[in-house]
Amino acid sequence: MLITQECCFSRIHSFALVFTGRKKMSQKEMKEAFVSHLNGTTVLEITQGLCFPAFCILCRGLLIIFSQHMCSFSHTWKTGFFIDFVVLIVPMVATLTIWASFILLELLTVLIFGAGLFYQIYRRRTCYARVPFQKILEKFLNISVESEYIPAISCFRVITSAFTAIAILAVDFPLFPRRFAKTELYGTGAMDFGVGGFVFGTAMVCLEIRRRKYMEGSKLCYFTNSLYSVWPLVFLGIGRLAIVKSIGYQEHLTEYGVHWNFFFTIIVVKLVTPLLLITFPLNKSWIIALSIIVLYQLALDFTPLKRLILYGTDGNGTRVGLLNANREGIISTLGYVAIHMAGVQIGLYVHKNRSHIKDLIKVACCLLLAAISLFISLYVVQVNVEAVSRRMANLAFCIWIVASSLILLSSLLLGDVILSFAKFLIKGALVPCSWKLIQSPATNKKHSESLVRETERREPSLCLITALNRKQLIFFLLSNITTGLINLMVDTLHSSTLWALFVVNLYMFSNCFIVYVLYLQDKTIKFW
């Protein structure tokens, strides 16, 4: 059942009237009620919403190429930030608020706009102007690309970060659809994907993948370094807990529990996964992920574990004792460990050395087929086993997170291919955070390397995507801090649509601008 904004206000108002004469409902209690007891939306709607920013990123690249070719566009840091913010962030804010009911229409609009831009670029191509399309395509499929990182993974991490940042503030305003908020027990809410997507995106760029030689030395030394790397998260988790409790900030109790928060979940994941990667081969991560989540689901079905999560040790919902107080957060980490291991396997697969465009297309198609297979599996599991539950991070939840992540990643990879084709048609076209085109296989290696260096010298590095990717933790902390401050200063429950839009957009503009400036100044806020 989808809960409309009007129904939510009626429910809160009625709830408040019940307490009239006995106890007046506090602002904190009203805000907690506003984000509680929700059932989510359909998997299809969330999948459509995930594809939308991927298409926006493609349109952003095509727009940059078109403007460079037609208008001799001057790409300064100000214009770069403005384009990225307007094309990427503003549409995401609108999709999660006022345009939430028109996601399919938005997708079609962006696709038509992108197709129009691509057609204009093809008509005005400066390379192979008199060559038939089939011949151009053959040449394109055989060229090579070079990049320090996979642009699609960077975009994936930025989309999940930006989406989470928007949602954690917008959810407190009436204009945010209640069906997108976190679900109470069963269901798929858009915000439920944010947490799982963050874990999956982090796993794809983990140290074990980027520096595999790092694991070839002493296993004890490797684990000690992994252990040392989590202490800042311990500091942040305890700090958040202390601040939330001291100021009486509203909390959704069944999300993680009384004391637990997302930082503690990440700490457990970062402590457990290195032990697993030491014990088992890196390329068998998918087996570990599948084993963990299947055994966990069996425990939920055939042991008292599910009853413990839902009702505590006494069966009456007690919160006495550390385990009872934080049972959702502690036990659900098993699901997030499985998601992380699945992300490691996907990251390992995507990072394999494949330089040719045709090989990268095969990767994107394989990921897309895997996603479709997982969605079919999700349907079977929900019908025969159990529905998706964020609260328990059960089998269905993990399948849904991985399938949705693969849909987003494959969309970004295919978008990169289309953008590379557009760059292939326009001589000197440069787009930040995209593959660099280098010589065909027939070209000697020395000359290819020299072309790469020349491209890197000329390519603009002014890019909000790269900034948010490189400063993800800073952006996440900044978003949490500013969300808390805004909630303390603004009566979000009774804000008008126009005022709420202004606040959310200003909040995102400020956070993105600060991170962008830190990136330009090459400033790193790191104390470990």
C-alpha cells in the first residue's frame, strides 16, 4: 500500500489528537512518526529512478561535446560546476520530490534529448565525414580506451552518494513521497537502496581489488592494516551517537536500534571482509557471498533468529541489553557482508584489463544479463521464501540490491560506450570523467602512450563527478551535519513545497560546492 502525503498528515494529526488531554505529541515524536510504518514502492519504479541519473550523465557528456564543437565553449571551473550541478543534481532532486510521479516520462524526455544531441553530433562529425556508418562503427569497435579508473564505477558511487544526501534531508519534508522512504519491515523503498548501494559501490573499489599485491605479503600485517583503517569510523560512529542522544534528535528506532548507526555497520563489514578475503581466493568472492546469505536466510526461517530481530529475546519487543537494543543493526550486518563480497566479485570482473570497446560492450551486456537473472530470482524468492526486508537484510534484500546495482552499472557502462562513440566522431572532444580514446591496436605502443599523455595534458579535470568520487567520505559527513542543522532550524513537517525545494537545492549546492572547491585546491581532510 502506497501512502500519500495527505494520508501521512492525516495519520499524524489523528495520532496527535489521541494524545490530546494526556500528553501532547512533541516535534521529535511527530518527525519520527512521519518516517515510520511505511511499505515502500515497486521494484520497477526504483529501477526506473536509478536509470534516470545514468542517462543524465550521458546527456551531460553529449552536451559538453556539442558545446565544444559548436560554440567554442570555454570550460572554466565555474562553468564546469554549474553544468554538472544543473544536469546531474537538480534533476535528481526533482525526481525524488515534485517529479516523483513522472519518472517514466522523465526517462523518455532524457532519452529523446540525448538522441537529438547524438544525431546533431553525428551530422557535424569532423572525423570520417564521408565514411558510411557501418565502416565508422567497425573502426570504433576496434579502438582502445585508457583511463586511470573505470568512469562507470566513479559515476555509480557519485549517484548513490548524491541520492543518499538528497533523501536524508528531503524525507523530512512533505513533498518527499512516503513510498520512497525506508520501509518498516517488508518492501522496497528508494532509500533502502541507498544504504546497500553505498556498500556495493565501496566494495568495487576496495583496496583488495585496486592493490592485489598488497595482499601477497604477511596476512597478519594485511589484517592489522585493515584493522587500523577503521578507527576513524569508530570515532565517527561514537561521535554521531553522542550528538544524536545529547540534542534529542529524531530517530527511526527499527532502522538500526537504539545505539547502532550506519558507521558501525560499515565497521563490522570492514573487519569481517578482510578475514574472508585472506581465507578464500579473491575470485571466489561470489561463492562466499552466496554462502553467507543462504545460510543467514536458513537461520531466519528455521531458527528463532527472525523472532529475535522483530521482538527481542523476551518476545515483547524489549530493548533491554546491548543485543536487544541494537538487534536490527547487529544481525543485519550479515546481509551487508554478503553484499560487500558480491561487490568485490563485480569490481574484480569489471577491472580486468580490457582495452577494446567491443570487449567493454560485452562486459556491459554480461552485467545486464546477470541483473535480469537476479530480478527473476528475486521474484521467485519473494513468492516462495520471503519478501524484501531492509530491517533484516535478508536474502531477497541482498538479491534486490545486487540486481539494482548491476542495472545501474551496466547502464553507465553502455552510456560510456555511446559517449566514447560521440568523442570518436569529433576531433579533440574532451569530457571529464570518461574514457580516453587512444590509438587502434595496429599502432605501436610507444606512440599510443605518447598520445595518452597528450590527451591527459589537454583534458579538463574540472568535474563534480570526480570531486564527489574522490571526496566521498567528506561529502557524506558534510551532508549528515547539514541535514541535522537544517532539521534543528527548520520546521520541515509544515514547510511548503516551494520552500522545501529551495532548502534542499541550496543544501545540495552548498555541499557540492564545498567538496568541489576542496577538490580543486587538492585539500584532503584526513586524520588517520
